[in-house]
Amino acid sequence: MERLRSTRAARRRHSTKIINEVCDLLASNDFDLAGLRSILQRLEKSTDELVKANEALHAEMTDDKMLADFDSVLEYEDRAAGSVGLL
């Protein structure tokens, strides 16, 4: 289970990094369509991988632990969806 937690933590860090890039890029007003497409694809791929990591980890958790973890999962999903919406 520790390996699954570590994998998810790495995926979360990666998603957070891309979300921060989105915010920085949009704040700079110095972007083009190709750059936006690229970062959107990276964010979508990262989000998909994070969903898989969450599913794998939740499969190993008790129901109570999974429910306790769910708020955190929703927070990350919401941040990613918000960033996609900005693009």
C-alpha cells in the first residue's frame, strides 16, 4: 500500500506543477494556441494517471479510509477541472 501512496503523491505533485504552469502562463499573457494545446494535453494525461492511481489505492483501502480520503481526491479533481476550464 505504501508504494501506491507514493505513486499517488508523485502524480499529485506532477498535476500541481502543471496547474501552476497554467496559472503562470495565463497571468503572463504571453502564450499561443500551440502552447495552450500542449499544456492542456499534459494536464489531461496527468489527471488521467492520477485517477488511475486513486483507483488503485482505493482498491486496497477499507471503506472508511476511502471515504476519509475522498475529500482530498475531489479537491485535486476540482483544481484540475478548473484549470482545464481556463484553457
